[in-house]
Amino acid sequence: MANSWEPYFPYHIEHIVAKQHGGSDDPPNLAFACHHCNRIKGPNLSSIDPDSGLITSLFHPRLEHWADHFAREGSRLRGLTATGRTTVYLLQMNAPHRMELRDLNSVDF
Ligand SMILES: [Zn+2]
């Protein structure tokens, strides 16, 4: 669900491993996340890979490298691995309003 004010409050402090799963408030367990991703991720650590149907861990921004798991194709993000596909799927990273924001933030230098 898009919020018209979302672009003005782009980042929340997100617990990578939710406190209910034993995650701490220490910096290695914290990451910036947009409102949309933080709300949808909730306490999830995994989801279902849409290609294989297998339970798969979500991308861990402190332990993994973005470019190993994701590619940007225009305004669309593509998961390159099971982790990338699962994260794109769970976080609804290609929802129309997310792709629209990517288009707005694309600048040619
Ligand atoms: Zn996000």
C-alpha cells in the first residue's frame, strides 16, 4: 500500500533479526530500511522462494552483498539467487509504487 508521504520519511531503523527471535539492539543487528520494507518484513527471517517453493532466508544486509543477490533492470529488481528472489517477493520490491519511486530516483549523469 502506497503512502503519499512515504518518500519524505525514507528510512527506519530495522532489526535484521527481530527481537522476538533473540535479535539485539546492537548496531550489527540494525539496518536502515524504508517504511515499506520495514513494515512488510516484520519479524520474518525467511519466506518461500517463488521459483523453487522452498523456505529460504531473506537477504542479510550485514552478512551478504547486495550485488550477489539482486540486479536492477530499469525500475524492476530481479533476484539473482534464491535469497534475492525470496527477498524481492516478500518485500514486494516490484510493487508498482516501488518501481515508480525507483523511476523518480533515476538520474542520468
Ligand atoms: Zn525498502
